[in-house]
Amino acid sequence: GGEFAFVLFAAAMAAKVIDPVVNANMTAIVVLSMALTPLTVLLHKRFAKAAAVSMDGVEAVSEHTANVLIIGFGRVGQIASQGVLARGASLTIIDHDTQVIRDTAAYGFKVYYGDGSRPEVLHAAGAHEACAVLVCIDDKAAATRIAENARHVCPQAQVIIRAYDREHAVELAKAGADVYVRETFESAMVLAREAVLATGASAEEADEVMARVRRRDAERFEMEVAGGLFAGRALVLGNVAKRQHQIEASPAVNTAS
């Protein structure tokens, strides 16, 4: 039942179709159903068995070795694989989404099924013999578990992880990841460089501006790892109180253009 039931009951009472006792009982039933429905949904999500994953055309990872292991083969993993393959390095790829595995096969990829956040899967995928483990998943918690597990399973490998945001990057640094790349950072840097060029800066000037931004961001990040996310906020350039300082720091920019 829902709120509309109360309207129907009132109309039925007015028309003398039902008496007050029936109205009270039916109202109680509707109230109880409204209260219990959200709880029922939550219980179903928690205890209902997940639908079986179809493994048609899918092979679980087992005893593989390669120079590089990629975990997660969505948009980021697919693009990242191109650099590794262009280098001529051997590559093992795992993903826990069977549809991704089937879809990417049409583009010439062999992707194995496996949950890279589990130590035994990391070992089966050859992480213990790889030069690098490239983690491209968008699950923050799973990525952090991989960073933690990799310290024991593959201490020889460079563990390179896609970070969801700045906070996640700090978490990954503390978990032991060797390299952590915020998924929006590099694209934002490219956009900013184009904007700097549009102000009239030369390519060399734009590169120097962005180098300063990169150094400032790295300094801020070190402060955040040591002291929390707000530790480096003094290094953030704002467009109000610090505007004069920013202009003085960048005299080469032609703001009239």
C-alpha cells in the first residue's frame, strides 16, 4: 500500500462503504507495509543469492607470467595497455567483469577472469614475476587492498595505481603503492595548459607555468600524506585573496590578449 490508500479509505468511509473498524484495520496494514518495505528490500539485498556469473567464453587466470600485469580492463586499462604493447612488453590482463572480457576479445585482447584484490589471484596472474602491476579499476577500496597485498605478493614490482581522487591517492601512498595517478589530474593539466596558451603565453612559457603547478601540487601532496588533507591548503592558488600574488608570480602572462 501507499499514501493513495488513505485517500481511498477516506472516500470509502464518506460513502459508508466501510465502517470505522475496517478503516482502522486497513489503515494499520498500509502503515505497516510502508514501514516494512524498505527493510525488506535491504534484507533481500544482503541475503539474497547473487545471480550466477556466466563463464561462457571466459577463462580464469592461472599460472601466467608477463612483464606487466594489468588489473581492470575498462577505459583506463585499455588505453594504458597500448603503451605497454607499443613497447613490445609481454602483458597479462585480468578483470572480474565477464562481459568486459567477452567484449574486448573482439579487439584482439585475451583477458582472464580474476579478482585482483585477492592475494592468490595476484600470484596466479604472475604478479610475483612482473616488472609492474598496473591497477586500473575504479573501486577505491579494492585498489587499496591490492596496494596492501602487493607489498607481500610482489615486492619486486612497481605497483602503479589509478587513484579516484586526492584523498584516495593519500590512502594509496600510505598503503605502499609506488605510483598513484589521480584519474582527473593529467587531463586537467592538459586543459590548463591550453588555457594558459590562450592567454598569449608561448609554448615554453606555458610549460614553465605548468611545471610550477606540478611542483606546487607535489609539495602539497607530501604535506597531506604527513598531516591530512587540509595540511597543504595554503598552497592552493585562489582567485580572491591571493590574486595579486599570483599575478606577480606570473609576469610573462599577457592578460590583455
